[in-house]
Amino acid sequence: MSGTHGYVDSELRLFNARGDYYDAKRENASSEIRLRTITKLIRELRFNLRYKFANPEPWKVWKEIEELNRETRKLEREIKNKREREMNNKREKKSGTKILYHVTNRKAAESIKKSGRMLRGKYGTFGGGIYFAETVNECKKKSQNGSDIVIEARVFIGNALKTSRSQYKNYTFTKLKKMGYDSIIANGFVSGTEYIVYNWAQVEILSMKDKDGNEFLEPEENSTRVPVIENSDSCDGCAIL
């Protein structure tokens, strides 16, 4: 009799656990909540396997558990990546820097590789600057000079002038400094937010890769990276790329 009661209790807990799992999935709950519901469901499925008379085909239950374990590993990776992003955002906010991306053609990339510096362009919505985006895909939508090479960089944003596409005008490093700003963050673009700096010393090149993900800037060449310099005031005289 006690075994029957135990089975009924197990079935009820399993029913509730499965309901919580599907509710969390349907409502697109956070990774943390979904992970808790999966852990609970796996525990109840394992416990329910004790009642062999209720599980004539236990392999089906084990198959479900394995699928849930795969989902668990995926959610654990998502949570880990999320926490790493949060930590990076905190560090970036504290240091005034941000990891951003820029794409260009191979000829320009060769010049950058040779000098170890990203120099400002001649033209742009907000003047001749060094333009960045938050993702590679956004960069490719914005680029007018090809997208053969992807550059990942740590960019000193500092105190940014926040503006929009409709308020475009030419800026230089000196003009921004006189206004009390270090960079520009411009919204209102279909392709995403633009980040612009006007001094090569605000950019530290982290990596350069081709379309296939192969290193364009080899590890031993990384010693040519230019460190982020927060208080340089000599960009208006920089060479134009």
C-alpha cells in the first residue's frame, strides 16, 4: 500500500515538475529559472524510474533525461557567458573602455598591421574618425571599404558625446576635447549604434582575422599593439589612412 502511495506522490511531483518546465520554456524565462526547472524534472524522472511497473519502457525515460542533460549543459554555458559579459561590462565601465569591432579591406589591414595603429579616415557621418560597432554583423552593414578583415579592439570611450544620426556634423579630437568629450556614441542608424574616436592612441588592437577566422595579425606581432592612451591631445595631426 505504501508503495502505491509513494508512486502516486511521485507521479504528482513529476506532473508538477513537467508543468513548471514547459511553463518556463513557453514564457521564455531566464536561463537560471529554466535550469532550475530542468534540474527538478530530471530528479523526478530518476525517482519515478524506481517504480518499474509504471515504466515498462525505461529507455524512453533515459532518453528524455539525456535530452534534458544536453539542454542543461547549453543553459550552463549561457549563464556562464552572461556572467562573463556582466563582469566585462563592469570592468569596461570602470576603465572607460569597451570591446568593439571594425571591418576593412585587405589593403587597409596591411597598413594597420604594419604600423600597429588604426588611423582615422578622411570622411564619415561625424567627420574623419575611427568608426566602430558592437558586433561584426553591424560592422559589415556599415562598411564602405569592404569586409575582408575583422578587427577586434579595446577602445577608450571615456566621456562620450551621445548624439544621433540626424544631428551629424564634423568633429575632430581637438573639438571634442574642448567640449569635454573623448568620443561619440551615435544612435539612429538602421545598422546599429556607431562609436567614433579620433585618436589612434584610444585604440588597442586585440585581433585581426580574415573571413574564415584565420589570424591576420599573428600572435608574435601583437607586441606592436598600441596601448590605450587616455589623455593624448595630438590626433588632429595624425596621418590619414
